[in-house]
Amino acid sequence: MARLPNSIGATTPKHVATEMALHILAYNMKRVIAIIGMQELLKAIAALSLWFSAIVMANQRVRSQQSPCKATQTENTKAQPGTAVPKQTD
């Protein structure tokens, strides 16, 4: 098993894992192209891209409708110049 990683110049386990993942991805892409063809693959990638964009936009809409985070709330409650700052009691 070490012959392939050594032949591609991978020296550490991290490099080996990355290189192997790229080889496996390339192998799987070649299989998909052989089975469905390049045009169908490009259509599928375009459809996935549109689907993913719709999900991201919906997520952004939901986040914008939620209440602001605590950091924003504390900034809004800071005293304005010329106003008294309330004393904190423990």
C-alpha cells in the first residue's frame, strides 16, 4: 500500500491522505464521465449549483429575520455621549 503514496511524493500521513483522496476523486469522476457522459455531468453540476445557491439564500433570509446577536444588543445599549452611564450593582 505504501508504493502508491511513495511514488506520488507523499511523505507524511496528511499528505498521503490528501493525495489518495485526490486520486480517488479523479478515478470516480472518470467513471461518472464514462457512464453518463460529460454533457450530463455538466448539467448535473449546474443543477446542484442552483440548488445549493437556493439553500444558501434561504438560510441568509432566515438569519436576517432572527433577533440580533448579543454583541449587537450590547452595542445598542451603550451610553451615548453626554448621557449618564448606569451604575452596576453586585
